[in-house]
Amino acid sequence: MADRRPRDVSKEEIELLRRGIRRHDHFYYVLDDPRISDGEYDALLNRLKTLEAARPDLVTPDSPTQRVGGKPSVAFASVAHKIPMLSLDNCYSEEEFLDWHKRVRGGLKGEPYELVVEPKIDGLSCSIEYERGVFVRASTRGDGETGEDVSLNVRTIRAVPLKLDLEDPPAFFEARGEVYIDKKDFEAIREEQLDEGGEPFVNPRNAAAGSLRQKDPAVAAKRKLKFFAHSYGYLEGMEAAKTHWDYLEYCRKAGFPVPLIITKPCKDPSEVLALYKDYASKRAGLPYEIDGLVVKVNSHTSQKLLGFTAKSPRWAIAFKYPAQQATTTVKNVWFSVGRTGVITPVAGLEPVKCGGVTISSSTLHNFDEIKRLGLKIGDRVIIERAGEVIPKVVKVIAGVRTGKEEDVLPPSKCPCCGSEVFKDDEAVAYRCINPSCSSQIMRSLLHFASRDAMNIDGLGESSVEQLTGKKLVAAFPDLYRLKREDLLGLELFKDKKAGNLLAQIEASKKQPLSRLIYALGIPHIGEKSARGLAEHFKNMKALMNSGFEDLSRVSEIGPIIARSITDFFGETQVKGLIAELERLGVNMTEPERAKGSKLEGKSFVFTGELKSLTREEAERLVRELGGKEVSSVSSKTSYVVIGENPGSKYDKAKKLGLKILTEKEFHELLGPA
């Protein structure tokens, strides 16, 4: 039979394209230094897909097109680790660390040694195996002896090479490390879960673990998992590195990201202590959560000499930061109704100091979380405020109960409007489905008027509460019908304040389309995606008339968000609301960026605390002058603006030799206000 394969597609062309895509994956996901735009990258990947479709006989497991594949799993197969994956011992104070160091010094009988320091990333341990340089399997730590096969999900992690970038790869290579999720990606996942009425992940580690054990790899692929290599596994067909530092360098050359926070090993424990103190404040600015530092003896010969206990290596320790916890009493539980109708239980606490602030309340997320905790009103509980975030109840101290504690039951009626409460069998959240519920209206109005939306200064909680209570405002258009006499009839308003608010409302009509899109409260739409939609469609009519495929072509708009937008604008009530806002003079277009603007083509990264303006205000000024704000530092970043206590972005900027601006220099660059 004649060979019907296209003659214009060669193995060499396909392999050249694969190497180029792998190189750009490494730049983007490992070095955080993209060299081409997302559109250019997508074009390369689509070209490869086209070529492989023409020559399916040339498709290989390590091709960049094969990251997401395989059928959803019913169960995870067990994997026996060739070498046990042990956990680390912990220490929580300078004294405990120095005690460990003393034991190391004694075990090495006075021989000189160095220490390597890495961040202890709050993720999930994972083993990744390669045969002749090609990815074959990934597994969790499990009990240390046996883990679970999570290969299909780990393949979706762009920071994990499917083929090692080595000319002569070993017969077998096992890299061990941490699978984790960045803070910003975790918050996006939580927001999506809450909007859908689902049970949100508690923290990034919980999100990483849940994502890694997803039955469907396509779901795991959307979670933006990342990976750091940090430990030896089983090796075959290569000479072992002499030091841990050399091993990490080998991993880096092979294509893995490695979590070094210093540029050389420490020769003295005082250097480690200085780093520990330094990162106590810096860790809040890191893109990922860390709960301490990992300290390891550098020489592998010294590591062998020190050996292991039954559970842990003697040559390494996790130097952890103290958890910010406190014990208090649950005085009551009340229910908060969000702008989408979701009813959230909130614990009223006996005020207690925790993490430097006084805590008097804590969200309980949902009623499944109350059930999981076994929480009752009157319970003594442990609360935690880790990483400078909102406090949460982590444990109920059931052993001190008196018998007077009361169960927490879901409300049958909305605590705000008294309507029936609805709960979908497949959802976690209880929901008020009354669209006229004053709490939903109030929170929607507060969101509409917020600084990052329509920016109506003076329309705060008290004002909105009075306006909705007096039936003066029941929907967004009502704000633009308010008259001075309406406001003067309210307790809070005198003549000057009424005039100021009306002026702010009038000024908000001129806000760009991007702010209006965000202000509408479309599920899953944040500020950034609202700007992307506005820049793509230019006017509200085009956005409302767009279809699912049109929306999916917008950067950062995936299928779930696209469906949310089409559902939102498909509502007759929403169409009427938009028409009324337009009739009242609210702007429905996005202004074109002026060519030749002062900051056109310039990108800015902000790190640290700014004093003269907020981060959001600084980013807005950059956008207004034609520039753009970006979240991560790369060689293409034009400027890095530093405030007080800058984080790791500042360190990376210095390493890359980028232009660094103080807050004063930033204002000078912008010019007169």
C-alpha cells in the first residue's frame, strides 16, 4: 500500500518545534523569564498539534502536546518507593536549631562542613521518575514506603520537564520535590469555588493536595500547579553528585526549578539564623507560602556519615516559624448573606490577641466545615492567623466541654429577608434565592461603588444601608436617579455631604468600560479579566453580543468564565439593567490608549509597601500613561518599584540588573500630577 502520510512534514521539523516549545516552557515556568508573548507561544503549540495530527506515527509521550491526556482515574495505583521518602524533624527556635547543629558537629567529629538553606514550601511531596531522560511516573510520598501514582496530573505541571534537558541522561533518574500553588492562583481558585457555592480549599497546601489527587487531569491542569526539586531519589547510570548544592545545580540544568534562596552554602550557623530572621518578614512577600526554612548538610559524604533515625535524616532539619495561634471561646454564630446569596456562618469569638492583632470573629466558611470541626456555640477553640491572613478556627477542644454547648444549625430562613433558604444537593453552600433580598442588594451596591469598580467615594456601608432601608435604591440604576432631597431626608446627610455624594455618582458615569464590567459583579470576573474583556471588545454592546467562542479567545478567559459571562448577559433582567444604565448616561466604552504615551510599552512590578498611594492606585497611574503592571519579575520587566520591606521580587530584580525605582523616583518618572 502506498504511504499516504504528508511528504511535507518531517521528523526533524517536528522535533525542532518541540525543542523550541520546551525551551520557552523553561523560560516561562522555571526561570520566570518569558521570551515570547502568550499568543506567539500558542501559535507554536498549535503548529505542533497540526504537524502531529498529520503524522500521528511521530507523536511521542514527551511531546509538549501530550501534557494533558488520559482518561479520568477511578482510583490511584500504589507505588513502592525504591528509596523511602522520609519526613524531616522540626525545630521552632534558635535554641532548638543550635542543639541540632551541635549534634551534627558532634556526629562529624569536628570535620568542617557547609549548610544549604532552602525555603520550606507549604505543598505536597512528590517523586518524579525518568528513564533515559523521559518522564515515566510520578507519585506522592504516602506513608514514606508506598505512595499513589499521580502521573497524569503531574504531567500537566508546566514546570516539570517531560524530557530532561541533558545530552546524556542517566538510565534512571528520580527527582523529589514539592508540588505547590502560588498564593494568587490559590485565591483565584477559592474565589471560583465560593462563587459556585462549593467548599473552598482552606490553604494553598490543601489546594495543591486536592489538585494533585484530582481524578480528571484536565481539572488538575487548570489549577496552575508548580514544582520545586529539592531532594535525591533513586539514581542509575550516573555518578552521584558530591554535594547537595551540586545536585540542585544538576536538577537546574536538567530543566527543573530549584528553591534556592541564597547564592552559596552557609559556612556558619549564624548565617542560617540571620536568614531565618530575615525571611520571617520577607515570607509574606513571596509568591508562595513557606512555613520555615530547610537546612541540610551539603556534603553527601557527611550526610552518609550522619545517617538516619527511623523517621528522619540526621543531616537535615525543618527550621519552622512559630504558628500564629491562640485559644478562645465561641460566643455565638451569626450568618452573613453575600451579594450572590450565599449564606456564610461567622463565629463571634471572645476577643483574643493573635499574630499581633485582636481577633473577635472568624469565618467558618460553610456548614460542612462546622460539621468537620464538630463545632458548637460555647466551645473552646484554637484559632490560627498564619501568613498574615484572615483568622480561621483550626480545632475544637472538645475535652473541656461542660454540656451547655449548643449545636449550630443551618438557617431555614434567610437571616436578612426571611425568604426560604435553598441548598442544591450537589453544592455545599446554603443560598437565599430572593433577588430582592436587601443584604444581597446592599453588598452588590457596595461592590459597585468600591474603589476598583465605579469608585463612588462616600457610598459606604452606612449610606447604602440607609438608602436600601428607605427603598430609595434597589438596583444600580437607582443610584443615578437620586436627588438632593432624597439624601437630605436621611440621618447621615447634610447639604454638603449630599452634594459631594451626588458629584461622585455623576463622575462615576465617566468610568471606563473595564470598571463597569467589574462593578456588575459577574461571577468569576475580577479586575484583570474585566480589563482584558474591555480592551478586546471595546464597548458593552459587543461584549453582550459575544458568543462562547468569541470570549474563549480573550486572554485568561477559560470555558468556565466564558460560560459565566454568556449566562449573565443572557438574563433579561441584566439586559434591562444595562439599557437603563446607558439611558442614564453611564459610559459603555473603553477609551483607546493614546499612542506615544509616556509609559507606552513599559512594564512595572511593584513590591513592598508604598506610602503615598496604594498599590492599586500606582498600577492605575501606570495604565493611564500607557504602561502595564505585571505580577512577576523577568528580564523583560522595565521597572521594579520598591516600597518598604520589599520581598523576593527586589532580590530577583537586583540579580537581573533591572532598573529599580524608589517610590520618590517612581513619582518623578510619572511627572507632575
